[in-house]
Amino acid sequence: MYSGVIRFYSLADLRKYLKDLLERYQRDFDRSSNVIGSLLRTEGQKGMEVIMSKGWAKVGGLFVNIQEPEKGSMEVVFQLVTEMKPRLAKTEEVLKTFESVEQLPVPDEASFLLYLRGGVPERLVVDTTEPKPVPFAMKGKFALGP
Amino acid sequence: MVEVAVLLEKVDGSRLSDKVTENSPSNYNLNVSLSEKTRSTDALVLSFQLELSAPQNTAKMTVAGTATVKGTKEEIQASITAPDDSHPPQVLLTIYEKVYGLLYLVATGLKVPPPLPNLLKKSG
């Protein structure tokens, strides 16, 4: 997941980014959860046994599974779902409480540096040192050619 | 490397004369409007509208939507900067390239001349 800093030139743009990010996380989470859910339903009461594979072997710096590819894949998807949960919850919380950020007394010329760690929005710097770019707009008539 | 993703929100085409055919000369005027919707360091979202109209008011086609330009801050800036006053910025060339296939199909369906594929200089 992405770690890094993104600059936004308005809080509205930042809010939209967070909303899109949350929607993407929710979509990924739902998709992966459905895979796990449908397997557990198919396999009845066996529970976690159908997900946890014993076929892993350490090869170099990686764990490799040749013996049980289906179980191995399921285990990986399950791990992904487990990791997605806190990311989704934290992003949801940030968006839900974003109004409090919007109420801060922010100078008009400010831009906003969002620090994401492992895909989770974690810190926001209100920066008044970099000038905002002039919003782009153009109108014109053009000729078409072969 | 700049990536431009185009999402269409409106496609409109009208055949305005019975005399026009697919083989009539293709001499559309293209009116362009681009404006910034949102911007961050790695993405710029533009609203666009391209309106093609034939000089004798025989046909008209309009496509509108959003174009998301992704790249570094410098790459994004370069893509919206025209090389000179008479030439279009790269982002406009890319948008036209991406919607051209659709415009061609609309023109074929309306039995009006298809537009030409390359966007040239400003005409006024």
C-alpha cells in the first residue's frame, strides 16, 4: 500500500480524494471477503482449517507454497482481508471527522500535504509557503486535419 | 510518464440537413472548452467539452466529460501547457485521440462525414 506525501490545493479536493480512497478500500474489502465467505459456506463447518495451509516452505526470502495452491491462495486472501480491516476503519474515521479539519482557521493561500502510511491517511500539514497554481482553463477553436 | 484517463458524461449528435452524406467534405470546426475541477500533486482532473459543427450547419456532435491526468507535478504542468499560442496543449491532443473513435462511430450512424483524426492549429 502506498506510503508517501500528496499535496492538495483545497480541502474540497482532499475530501474528494479521501472519499474515493475509502470507496476503493471498501470495494477491495468486499470482493476479498466474498471470496472467503463463499469458501467457508461451501466447506460447511470446517472453519479455519480450509483457509490455513500447511504447505508453506521458506525458499530464500519468500514463503512458497507448491503443495496446496488453493489453500495457499485462500490463506493469502484471508491475510489481505485482515490487513484491510484497520486500513478501512481508519480511513472511514478520518473521513467521518473531516469536518473538524474543515473548520480550522486556514489561510486562503494554504495548500495541504497529506501523509499516508501504508495507505492510511495519518498526518496533514497546512502549508502556506508554496504558492497555489492558477486553476487551468482554456477555450478555443481548432481546425481538424487528415 | 503522464497517463490520461477519459470518462465521458455526454455524447450528442445531430444530423441537421437531408443533403449531407458520409461522402460530403469533412470540414468541421472544433470548439474546445477545458477547465480544472480538482488538483493534487499527482493528479489533475479536467472537465472538457468538444463541440464539432459543420460550417453549413449540416451536422453537429458534442462530447463532454472528465479527463484525469496522472503524473508528476512537472509532467502535469507540461501536459496542459501549449507549445505556443496557436497549438493545442498535449492533454487536448490526447483527449481528442481518445474520443475520436466514438465521434467516428456517431458520424457513421448519422450518415454525416466523419471528422478528421488530427487536431491542428487554432482557427480563431
